[in-house]
Amino acid sequence: MDQYIMAIDQGTTSTRAILFDSESNIISVAQKELENFYPHPGWVEQNANDIWASTVGVMFEVLAKSGIREQQIVQKAASKCGLCGGVRI
């Protein structure tokens, strides 16, 4: 059974999931835009529920587009600029 790595990048403007094979080739990509709120000059806020929903959504989308089964994912990694604490995926 082939094995894959899923990377998740949760940024200021969107959430993206990228699926890689064991040779580091990109197999599939999914991205969802996020809404930002600007309550004060120089501030930006996002809805935590939107962040979570977009993360789960792109994970399922990248699998659906590729035809890869969840059991073939051997590693998941996430990145979020400014994220406090850790999140288990």
C-alpha cells in the first residue's frame, strides 16, 4: 500500500492541504479562503469555528480529489502563523 504525507497550512487568508507521495511529489491540493475581520487599525481577527471547519474541509477535499484513503496517510503536519498551543490532527 502506498503511503502519503498531508501538510496543512492555515494562513491569514486561507487554509490549504497538500498531499505528497513518498518521493515528495504533490499528489493533490485543496484550498479554502477565510474571512478576516479588522476591529482596529493594524488588527486582524478570524473566527475559530471557520478556521476549524476550513481545516477539516480541505483535509477531506484533498483525499476526495486524489482517491487516496485516510489509512494511507502516515503523517499529518500543520502550520499556523501566530497559533498559540498545539492541535492534534
